[in-house]
Amino acid sequence: MKKYLYGVLVVILIILSACSNKSSGDEVKTGDSKNPAGTITIWGWDVAADTMKASVENFQKKYPDVEVVVENFNSGDLYEKLTVGLAARGSGLPDIVLMEDERIPGYIHQFPQGFLQLDKLGYDKYKDSFNPAKVAAVQDKDGKMIAAPWDIGPAGVFYRVDLFEKANVDPNSIQTWDDYIEAGKKIKEATGAKLLPIDISNYDGVFQMMMQQQGLSYFDKDNNITLQSPEAIRAMDAIKKLYDEDLVFNNSGWDGIVTATVNGTVATVPYGVWYAGTIMDQAPDLKGKWDVFYLPSFEEGGTRYANVGGASLLIPSTSKNQSAAYAYVEFFTTDQESQMLGFEKYGLFPSLKDTYSLPEFTANNEYFNNGPVFKKFADIVDEVPGIYINENYAKASKITSNVQSAILLENKEVEDALKNAQKQLENELKK
């Protein structure tokens, strides 16, 4: 009898608890796809998180019943928390998470059911709103959009106008990497400045740009490793020539590249468009002394375009308010005003193409030699070659950085070193 009464009591408590939850207010309201409601949480970092916070006011004009909480983490902490949460089947995860494009394949590979396919929610209708290379970066292996595109980093060569003039070098004469090297020799002789910074042992960013302009990453579309390809050899040969001519400043990390930029140690910095904001912020006294030209090509008439960086938004499949999460992702990534918040305040270059006709992109910029610096980058967005990035990107980048160090600092032969790097990566992938 006691057991029976106990069982009845448990059932009554469960029913009361359920009723209590149903009446707890907005926290459990989710609305529907047309009228989402309730609370969503977003994870981001640094100025990206600040931009999303700034967008909430406009978002809520369209979706007044959705409360948005943006949590700002160090990016390393964010990825650690995300990995732990996905491994715990969604425990503690947000409704939306910001992720760098290069990391997306790794997370999709490790957690194939971890994120919503945005195509199923209708996001595929926006594919033509972004450049093909960005769309490719947010698709899974079956071509489904797993993330919503946000910012990108079309690349160019930022250069010191005054140092080029002192050395009598016309930037328009630089069409190929050989031209770039010859210009560097003249600039170094006339000014003492080296041509470019490279964090030789830790970052193969210049190699990555050179590979992308040739249409490749560390892997081709069939997952073959490309470190022994003619394109890889050509890229590393060019980097070695730059180093052998004493044109490379071996900087240490982010602070090193910024310092070299500000104090005149280098005359150029090949990088993504977002670096323009760093230059303006860190070297205000150099106003009018910087400008930009496109990356050199490997041959006359060759492709001069690449991309550095970029992030996108994903919705964990365990989100308890998917309608509201999708409403925010769709709004934020396709709304001009929201995209321009990050660009105007923080230099985050949007991937939404219809922003490029706005005055902020077409106007001349006094800091950059009174030229239309952002229009130059906007003009090449559709020309950036798409490349294949898989879940082994980070491993490949680390190995390539090591081989770059061996080639430049230990004078290893390019082809032999790349052959060894390819074997090392093959062995890593077998583990």
C-alpha cells in the first residue's frame, strides 16, 4: 500500500512540475517559424561579438518577442567549450555559434549531427548573395549549407607610398612575384626597409595566399595532399627567393607583424582587407602613407586574388529554440545595416555582396592615399578562386609551417622538404 501511495505521489509531482514549466513565461516560448519567440544565446568573440550585440536592436524591431543574449569569449575558450558541449551531446551549448571558416570542416567531420543544415530551413535561397568561394566554405561534403556566411578577407598587398617613392618604384609595375622581389631589392637599398613580414616558424599565411591564387589548398577536391604539386613548389620557391634576398622580416606572432608595420621595418604587408583597420588604428600618424595593390601573380596575366580569414554562423542541432535562432542568423547575415555595423566600426568586411555598392565602399579613403581602398577589395570578391578545405586543415598548416622554417632557416631544398612534409602529413592522417 505504501509503495502504491508513493508511486501516486511521484506521478502527481511530475504532473505539477510539468504544469509549472508550461506556465513559466517567456523562457520556454519558442513561437513558430513565422513568429519566433523566447530567448536565444549566441557565442562569439572580440569585435565580432560586439557587432552582434549592436545588431540586436534592429533585429528586435522585426522580431520583438525574441530576446538575444550574446556571450563574448576568447576564441580559444569558445572552441574548447564548443567541443566539450558537442561531445556531451549538446550540454551547455548556445543556440548560435560563431566559427572561423577553416574550422568548419573539422567540426562537421567530428560531429556530423552537431549542427543544423540551413538549407532545410530555407537558407539556400541566399546562395547567390555571396561569392562562390565563401559559399563553398560553408557547405558540407554533400553541398548543403551548414553555416551562414558572414565576413571575408579578400587579400592584397598594403604598401608604404613614401618608401616606394623614395626608391622610385611604381606599384603598378608589380605584376608578378618576380617583379615584387625586384622592387623589394630597390626599396631595401634605398630605404633599409625589408619587403614583408613572415612569422617563419609558426605561420604559413603567405604560402596559403600563393596556393589559393593558384586554385589550391593543402588538399585538392579529391582529398589528395598537394604539398608536392607544382603549385606548392612554385609558392615555396618564391618565398625562399624573398628570404635569400634578405627581404623577409622574421616577425614573432601578431604583435610582431603590427610592430613591423607601424615602425617602418617593412615596406609592404600582404594580408586580408581587415588589416586596413589595424593599420589605421595602430599608426594614425601614417595617414596618407599607405595604399594597396593586388597580390602579384606567378605569371603575366595570372590570378592575383586570394582570401585570408572569415567566419560564419552555425546553429547547434540541440538548440531548443531553432526558429528564433534561424530568424537571427537569417536577419544578421542578409541585412545590409547589420553587416555594415561591423564594417564601419571594426573593419569586418562583409560577404553580403549587395553592400558593396554602398558609399562606404565606393568612397575614397584619406588614410590610404585618398584612394577607394575598399572598392578595390570589393571588386575582386567574385574573382577569388574557391579552394577545398577539409577536417585536416590545421594539421596540414602546422606541418607546412615547420617545413617553411626548415627551408628558410636550415636551408633545406624546397622539393625535398615538401616531399618529406607530404609523407609526414600522410602518416599523420593514417593514425
